Amino acid sequence: MSSPEISFVDPDTLAEWIERGEATVFDVRERHEWDEARIPGATLVPLSDFDASAIAAPDSSKIVLHCKSGVRCGMAAERLGAAGVTRPLWRLEGGILNWAQSGKPVIR
């Protein structure tokens, strides 16, 4: 079984992908973090009870994982690979902190 290619994406590029409908964003933070702030359109899939089957996106859409600062989304990507996912995965560089600091929209 091959592992997925895992790459980083910066907030500006991700914002473009979202605007063009090219990305499906998954937030692997915990519910209380999600309730405080989240990226519009993201789906919550907490790492603490991570379910790889909840990470689903059309073949034409890039799967983007994010967390607070960029660490937990790497663990989630590894778990997806272990669950047999082979398509490319993307991690939001610097997590939602970097997203917000870049002036991107956040739901509070």
C-alpha cells in the first residue's frame, strides 16, 4: 500500500482554492476550539476520535486538513494514510492561527 503525498498549502492559496471550489477543508481540532473560531465551510473531524471515513471529498477536490498551528493535521494525514487513503493530502501551513493572521475569514 502506498502512502499519500502530503504537502503544505499557505492561506492565500487555500483561500483561492476555496473560492474556486477546488478544496474540501477538514478541521481536526476539538469541538471547543471549533466553537471559538472556524474557517467557513470547514467540516469538524476531531483528532481525539478521528474517523478516516469522515474525510470524504469529490475526486476533483483537494483534501485540506487544518488544526490550530499545523501539528495535529499532520497526525491526521498520517492516520488517513494508515487507513488506506492514497490520494494527495494538504496541510494548512500554520493552521487557523496563520489563516486568521493572514486576514482570512473566520466564523466566531
